[in-house]
Amino acid sequence: MKYKSDYSLDKEAIRILRSNEWGGYTLPTQKLYPYQWNWDSMFISLGLAQFDINRAWLEIESLFNSQWENGMAAHIIFRNKAPTYFPGPEVWGTNQDPPTSGCSQPPIAATIVLKIYKMNKIIGRSYLDNIFIKLYKWHKWFHTMRVISGGHAIAITHPWESGRDNSPDWDEAIEKINTKEELIFTRLDLSHVDKSMRPSDSEYNKYIYLLEYGKKTGWDHAHITREGPFAVADPGINFILLRANKDLLSIAEILNKDVHKVEIKKWLAYSEDAANYLWSDTLKAYVARNIRNNLYSTGISNVSFLSYYANLNKSENEDDHYSTLIKFIKNTKYCIPSFDSKHHKFNPIKYWRGPVWIIINYMIAEGLSNYGLNDISNKIRSDVRNLIKKNGFYEYYNPLNGRGLGGNNFSWTAAIWLAWASDS
Ligand code: 2M8
């Protein structure tokens, strides 16, 4: 297979971002995901900033224009009608304008906002005041609506909230949900992507059950977290929020928001505490934990290593975690698999149960290089470059042979290429 040059891939990446643009916001990919997704949109804005910084700010503003009164930035914003996706706005029934889904997604926005601001402070300054308050309200929503009393770990109340939909991390909690009856609906994802690469029907049944549960509560987020059928602490969300709070604090410093700074510092301390809760001495990693029964997931996911991205305070677990990372990275031809390749649940083509996801690689590599661990960081970047150069801009990749999987012409892969992986 011929490797493409960086220059031709830059052009292709820009073409993908432009062609997935839908008037002020950008789709992850056409047909499979025909709306605006929260964290996709933020990675996309980082890609856009490489060639059109005003358009990047517009992408960020458009996401937060749909923020809920209670502070939540929703995981999907349904601005147009798109019959190729299920579940659409009428199924979610959130009564928002524009219509949105009823849960959130990993809060990478503050980190991206700070990066784009630093790229051009004059342009960025005019957006910063307005966006700061929105980010602050969203982070506050996580720290109040997604915790249960006595704990500081942020819980997800739907696998979709983690962004890692069918990760084995949720298996134990998902299996416990008693859906009683079979729900009647038609999946549309399988008309775009082969079912071997997507979640199972039984998982989808649980996803829709959880959606219907939330709808019945009138999307009462505090109630859903405290009483609902699914509440799992996710290392992904916890570490991404920890990092985002550090970046929000830097923005608060730029804007002299002294009162907010006090609150953000409290959140930072809570997140360090949450990291302790997620540490597994058995697996020597940060592992998802069911908030209802405190059970750990049986395996390690790539997001354990987002502790580097979060710049977690050094702890006694440091050396053990580093050894885990080295093993995890060495076991597949391309790193980093989304789930431990030595675990019996590992599947190299099934979505979040094994494939490599470029966005997670990007965050982990950035974190490692901040720790001075440049060799591993460079190895991750070089694998990403090879995956894209050889196969193009896919949604995810097989860690054993590099094959591109899921959707093609994928926006966040194009964005990360432009912002980080390209040499030109
Ligand atoms: C995937 O999730 C959506 C539901 O949110 C789906 O499969 O229908 C996930 O990979 C998620 O992280 C991502 O934001 C979304 C769009 O790329 O697709």
C-alpha cells in the first residue's frame, strides 16, 4: 500500500471538514452521524483553527447556543431533519430549542478553547468572556448533577455519555438492567456500517431503555444519577474534566474571575479524590467503577492513561501505572487499543471494545509529552500517522492490522491530522 504525502493529506483533511460542514456546525460524518455531536465538534474546531480560526470559534459558539438552562451541554444537537439516524429528536423528547439529546459527553471544550485562544489572542479575547461563563456552568453541572452524595467521582448515566458506547467497562452494569420487555425500534446504524463493527442488538435495547427512563423523569438529571438504572464512574470523563478544569482556571485567570477561581479549585481537589476511587490495585490502572455497588470493570481501557493528559498529581501508583502502559502499548502492532488486547473481551474491530481511536491517542500522547515521556508519545504519534497515511480518515482502526473501520471521511480524524499528526 502506498503512503500518501502529508501535503496531499492536509488537503484531503480540509476537504473532509468543509464537506461535513452544515452551516455553522460540522457533522462527524455524513449519513451515520448526521447531526452535531458535542466532543466531535470540539475536536473539529481545533482542526478548523489550523486554517480558519473564526470558523473554529463559530463551531464552539454553535455548540453552546444549545446549552440547557441547568448548564448541561448536550451530546447531540438536532438542528436539521435527518432520517438516516436513530434515535432522533422525537425519541429523546427533551423539549429543547434547538432539540437535543438528554445526556452530555466528555467535556473537552475548555481545553480546546484555551488552545484556540492561544493561537490568536486578539481574535480569541473577543469570544472568551461569553464562552467562559458557559463552560463554567457546564462543569458545575457535572460536579452537582453527576455525583452521588459522599463521592466526587463523576458518573455517566448512559454509555453514550462516556463517548465510548459499548466499552466492556459498562458490561456489568448494563447486564444488570432488567428491561422486562423487548423494545420495538429499528436501528439505522447497521445500514451504514457492518454489524461486526457496531454494538449488539441487546446493547442497543439497553441504550433505548435508558433513554426512555430519562424521558419518563422529564430529564431530571439529579434524579437519574441518584436513582436511575445505570451510574458508572468513567476514568475518561473524570480525567477529561480534571484537565478541562485546569484549563478553565487558566481562562479564569486571564479574565480575572476571582470568585469562579475559588470554586474551580475545589473541583480540582474533588477530581484528584475521584482518581483515587478509580485506581485498581489488582489491575494497576484507573478503571471504571459501578457507583451503585463499587465493582470495578474487569479490564483496562485506553482512558486509564488519560491520567497523563489530566496531569494528575504524582502518586504512589505512578510506577505501576507506567508499567501497565508499556505492556498495553507493546501488545498490538498499532497502539493504543481501546481495550486490553490480552483480555478475553478484546475485539479488534468492534467499536470501543478494541480498535484504536485517534482522538484518545492524541490526548494521551499530549499528556505523556508534558510528563517528559517523549519516546512513548512519539511512538503513539507515529502509529497515528501510519494509520492515516496508509488507510485514510476513518472513525477507528484495527490495532492488529491497521484497517480503517466504521465511518469514512471522518471529521475528528481529519481534525487531529491537521492539528497534531501532520508534519507540514
Ligand atoms: C459514537 O456514538 C454515537 C452515539 O452518541 C452512536 O454510535 O450513535 C461514539 O463514538 C461517540 O463518542 C461519538 O461522539 C459519536 C459521533 O462520532 O459516535
